[in-house]
Amino acid sequence: MSGVGARTAVVVTAGAVAVAAAVITPAVLSERADSGERTVAVAAPEAPGVVVPAHAATNAAPGEPKGEPTKDPRIRRTRTWMTVEPAAKKAPTVGIAYPLIVRFGEPVKRRGTVERRLRVTADGTPVVGAWSWRASDTVIFRPRHGFWPAKSRITLAADLSGTVLARNGAKKRKLVVGNKATTRTVSFKTARAFVARINDNTHQMVVRRTGKKVRTIPVSMGKPGFLTRSGIKVATNKYVVKRMVNQGLGYDVMSPYSVQITPTGEYIHGAPWAYGRIGRWNGSHGCVNLFVNDAKWYYDNVMLGDPVVTKNTGRPMEWTNGLGGPWNVPWKDWLAKSALKVVKG
């Protein structure tokens, strides 16, 4: 289910590198769940925002690779911008499943060059993992084994100033060159490991903090025709109360302690109207229904970037479906979209 709720946190952007901060907030947005549900004025985070605009450079940038024409008047050199998520001037703290996402202002053709110049470390140690291009202008880094290490500082060192990223435009006369906006060191911190695992066979959600089981919660998930997705999802927003409406399906409810886990409308929330089936059988339109006291406990403890892993529902999670999506790509397929075809670390 999806709907309208009270503001509970904030998404912040700052600096020449656009950022998504570690806290959660709503902004008005229309949203539709592919389960047949729709949202009335849904609250969702604003897109990352402060970037250095692209502008034409009259001369070749310092450090431009040899062999590139530097005096041909037909070649137009354009400096691009880059955004990094999650990152901020003061390193935010997020859950261990927030992926590292880098977006450029232009399509990147020289992807191997870019990957070599983007270094990822955890507390100063290179992270074993790989970049994967999920779009022509977007590359995502993921550790090879599991999520980010807990309680660590994850740092991206980008060194692309003067680097030719692509030849675009008519007859490839537009030379895209990195500049100061694409040469940055940005960091974020990971919090404690807080992982919720939901098994549709048992109708239970088991929550572990730092590997230790802290709570077992009965659940009721999506009924036939509205199956909850199986796979990895990530907490992105939370609301003390969320109005969930679907006129076609005949419901208009206020859902207490709602935590959004996909942009397509899946939430973990309290469902006082569903007490007869929670822990016994499924009956929702895709959301994970809890007793209100359990929903409040989860709401109070979860944070942006915490993973939710669901299994045995019979419906797979899409890799494009929010922050959790990239974790669902099989490693072989992840490497297939890496220019270097190697694991860094």
C-alpha cells in the first residue's frame, strides 16, 4: 500500500557534488504501485541537487590524455559534472545497504578510464567489489561479498580532472572532459548492521542487530495478485502515519509507523485492521503488515539504508526498484556491465 503521511526526516543536498544525506524526509510526489495501488500526494525524498553546471572550455583541460586533438577548432570541449550518493560535506551515517551511486552530466564512453580513477575504501582499506554501469551516465559500486562493513567510513576518491570521458555529438566533435567537479573525495559512514529477514513460509520477520537476533515479528504480506517481492530492499523513508488510498480496490486507511522499502509502493507498516491474519496468512496488496506495537518498534530502530531481505513469495525483486535494486543483480551479471571486468580491492 502507499499513501500520505506526516513528515519525519530530511534529505539534504550540499556542495559541488550532489548528495543524499543520511536522514529521511518527504517531498510531495505522485507515486503508483504496480500492484494496482496508487498514492495521493505521496511524500518522498527530493532528488540529489547541488551540482556544478556544465560549461564550455576554451582550451584542453590539464592532464588531457595524449593523442587527443587540442587545437582543432571543430572540437568543442565540454566539462561535465558529477553527483555522488550518499555523500555530504559532513559524512552522513546510513545503513549498510545504501549503494554508492555516481552520475555524470554526460554519457560516458570511456568507462574503463573512469573506473580506474574511482577508488573506494573502507576505513582506508580498498574495498573488494566492482563498478557496474546501469545507464550510460550512471555507475554503481557494490562490494563483492554482502553489504558494506558496519560502523565504517566509506570513501570515494574520484580523480577525473582533465580526463576525457567521451566523444559525443555529431561526428564525435564534442569532447567531454572531467574538471574540478569530477575530482573529489567524498565519504559516508555506515551504522550498525540492522537487517530484517522476512520468510513468507513462516509469516515472520526476524531482525538482527550486529548479527544478534533482537526481535521476531509476525507478518502478513501480499495476497495472490498482489504478491510481495522476494529479494533485497532498502529502507528509504518513514512516516508516523501514512494515508493509503485505492478507490478501485475500495480502501482508504491511515497506516501507523510506515517504512517505505520500494518506490513502487511496498511498505512495512502497522495494520490494525489485519490482526486476524498477521502471522497466519497473507492478505495485503503487497505491503508487509505488522501489529502496531511491532511496527512502532521497527519504525523507531530502522534508518535510511537498512536492508530488508524477503524470500519465498514467488515474485522476484527488480534491480531498478529503488536503492535495494542493485543488490539483486547476480554477481556475474554485475561484472558484465563493468568495463574492466575485474574485482577491485
